Amino acid sequence: MTTEELQKTWQESGRIGSPYNPRMNSRRETALEKLAREYRRFSMVALVMTIVSLGLYNFPWLEMPWKVVIPVLFISFFATASTMDHWLANGIRSIDCSRMSVREVIDRSLFYRRRHHQFMMILIPYAAIVLGCLGWASRADIYMLMGMGAGFLVGLAIGIRKYMDFMASYRDIASDAE
């Protein structure tokens, strides 16, 4: 092996996908990619729930005007959530570490984290109003209210866990950028 061949092999050994570096072939997901993927997933789930919410009209125990009001409330909530998450996903995806300065990457990630919190401040009370209306429309059926309470607790646990994951990803962006 000549000196040039040895030098070329050495330089290629550190590249991702290089045959000389099999460990680097498996691509590691960055915090930005993870955030964008999660926001996109949340957006898609909310979009599907927007469509599923049309089925609430067929609930036999809902009486007029609740038969129309409840589906409209759920559709508007999920459409709003989907739009917000889609906007956040696109914003996070627009951050390009290879073309932006470290300061700009951090500033943009802080901007989107702030928007995430602002969106939560809109969606959480909105969800409480929607679920309150559903509880009211159920005519205080004890089983319906118990089911809503159990769903609230499960949703709260999942929501807190996902929130912690999102914030960990934002912290990773700041620490990776520095």
C-alpha cells in the first residue's frame, strides 16, 4: 500500500457510510430530526382525529344542539392542533446546522420552543372547554364522567411524558450546537 492509498483510506474511515467504518453506517437521528418527526407525527394523528370526530354526530345519546356542537368543537380542536404541529415541524425542519451559525440555530430552536409553549397555552384550555362541553352534553352520566376522568389521567401521563421528551430534544439541540 502506497502512502497516498494509506492516506485516502484513513480519510475515508471517518466518513459515514464508508466501508472502512461499519459502525458509522447506521445513521444516528439528530435532535432536530427527532423533533420534526414527532411534530409531524402529532400533526398526522390530529388530522386523523379531525376526520374521526365526524363520527361523533352519530352518538345516539347526544341531543340537539349538542349533536352538532360537540363534533364541531372536536373537529376545530384537532384541526387547530394539527395546524400548529405542522407549523412547528416545518419550522424545526427549516433549521440547517450546516448553513447557519451556532447562535442562529440556538435562537431558532428557542423561538420554536417558545411557540410550543404558547400553543400549549392555547390548546390545553381549549381541550378543557371541549371536554367540559362533552361532559355537560352527556347529562352527567356517571359512567361517561368516570371514563372521561380515566381518559384524562391516562392522557395527562402520556402528555407529560411527551412534553419531557420534547424539552429534552430542545436541550439536546442547544448542547449539540455549542
